[in-house]
Amino acid sequence: MEPQEKLLSRLQQYRPIAPLSREFYTSAVDYQIELESIWYRDWLFVGHECEVARPGDYMTVQIGEYPVLVLRDRDLNVRAFLNSCRHRGSRICPEPHGHAARLVCPYHQWSYRLDGGLIAARDMGADFDRSQYGLKPVHCVALKGYIWVCVAKEAPSFEPFAAQAAPYLEPHQLENTKVAFESTIVEHANWKLVWENNRECYHCPANHPELARTFPATPTVAVQSVGSHDPQAPEHWTRWESLGLPSRFDISKSGQSRLVRMQLLDSAVSYTMDGQPAVRRPLSDAVKTSNPGALLMFNYPSIWNHVLVDHAISFRLLPLSPTETQLTTKWLVHKDAQEGVDYDLKTLTEVWMATNNEDRRVCQENQWGINSPGYTPGPYSPVHEAAVMQFVEWYRNHLIDRLSPK
């Protein structure tokens, strides 16, 4: 039996009332199949439009074996290409961020326009046709300040997610932001463990004292779709929606994406140690209330997101190996907000810097335990881990669909 058939058989036999078995989190074979069936076929969040604000601004990202270059061209379009020279394959832009009037491969100096077309290739002979050697494009979409790419030859439609997410993001005007701070860490844990940890707060009281000041640890609105009940949620949603802020749960049919607005604890309006705004200048004048709660946006497999009145935080997840995951966190503030005047960087970042580091430890310890040949999973808590079950159900169904003979 081929590896894909073996994985498909295991998925079909599994019922998501308990964690996946050990090999799902440790197998190099499973990991490669996941790359090819999920990460190389789905739309992935890579960064924000404000990071490529001017023509020639670029960012790079590594998606499994695919180096990707994202830039703003001279017509102000956001484009993506394989970050690989058409000569002998060298990465053209090795840095995470940069600016270039044209793209020049550092190996042999083949040069490209910002639209990917080849400008110059020295001493290639009279018959060489430059028009045939432009950079290979990657599917790329910008949505309300967020940039998404898909490295597949044929990308699935982005429209269903765009239609779902745009109304929630629109009032916050995240196109008019800048990245105040960026942090990248490597968690020595399988990417699914990182997601599963994110999808529950069963672990929060004992592990996240900073976050617990503002984020509700009880299973309330965050798992509304799978059985939990928050009696105050409809009241909050009605109030926010009367102000033009879409708030109620919107979950895609497949379970891959979900958006909801939730109330923070007590009178907290932001993820800070005292619950007060970290930034004096709000993200958007369109948000009329001083406390719009936190807009949560999840899209498997690559992003979770929080948008508050004063700042937004994006979390980009990328797999590095069967037991390594890269997590990049970016704090967005209004583009005209000034550090030291409108916000203090420590106040802005300290809660999630601490929380990310705590989650890194939690996930790594989780991976160490699962690595044991003696590991046998126990049942999920139906009260606290319903959203984890939903994630695992999405993963199972998504892979079954991708691996099943057509």
C-alpha cells in the first residue's frame, strides 16, 4: 500500500473524540503528504499590504520547499513569484524584507522588472529569448490589508473566503496600518499541535497569567459553534452590529475559516496588562465604539488573528519539519501612530510576547511526550476542547477529500 493510501485509511478509521495518534505528529512521511496536499494547494496568509507599501517593496517567505517573493509593482499591484532565478535557480532576494528598483539575482546578475519580466542576462547568445525566462508567478490576492498566496498550479477559488471575511475586516481599515513590531519564533512541535493549543484555553489559567488579565479562559464564544453557550454573546453581537460591526459567528461550510467578535474580560478593551488601550490613536475612525471587543479570524492552516480598537495582531504559522513550526507575530497600528508618542512598544507587545513564549514551551513539552512510543491519547474534554475537535475534524475531512481517488 502506498503512503498516501495508508494515511487515507488511518484518517477514515479515526473518529475525532480523542487526539490523533502518535504518527500524525511525528511521521516524516505524513508531513510530506500534508505539505503536498494542504500547504501546496491552499491559500496561505503571508503578510500585510503595508509591508509592501511602495513600488519595489518586497517580502519573502518560505513555504515548505517553495521560496516565495511578494512585492508591489510599478502599477501598485501586489504580485508574488517563486523566489528562484530562471537561470540556475538561486534565490534572488534572500532577506525577509527589502526594496529594489529591479530584481537582480546575486549569483549571475540576471535582472528582472517588478512585473517579473527578464530585463538582462549577460552573454547568453544571439538565439536567447528573454521573454521566455520571466519569473514564475505565484497566485496572489490582497484582501483588506492581508496578502494571501497559493503555490499550486491551479488555485482554489478565493472568493468564498473573501466574501466571508471582507465585511468583518472592512470597518477596521487595516489597509491604513503599519507593522509596529514583528516577532518570529520556532516551536519544536508539529504544526497541528500548535493549532490545537491555540484552539483551547483549557491550559490558559495555569500557563498564561498575562493573557488571563483580559482574555476569557472559560469556553464561551470562542467555541459557540460546537456546543458551548455564552448567554451574553447575543447581547454583545446585537450592540456591535447596530454600530456596523459584523460580529456573529460565521463559519465556512468546511470549517476551514471562521470569524467572530468576542468581549474581553470586564472593562478591558485591549490585550495589555491593565486592559487599557496600548495605542492612543485608534485603528479606524469608522469604528464608533471605544470597545468593539476583539475580532477573531481563523483560517486553517496558516493564520489566526485578533483585531481590537487600537491595534491588530496577526499570527502566521508555517511548518518547518514534522516537529518544528515557525510562528510569526505582527502588531499593526495606525500608519500615522508614532512610537513614543501614541504608543509604547513594551506595553503594546508584552502580553502576546509572553503568551507566545509560554505556548512555545507548552507545545514543545507536548511534542516531547507524544514522541514517546508509549504515548496513547486520552479523550478530549467536551467542555474545553470542542474547538480542538473541530480543527481535527477539518484536518481529517480536508485530507480525506484531497487523498481520495477522484
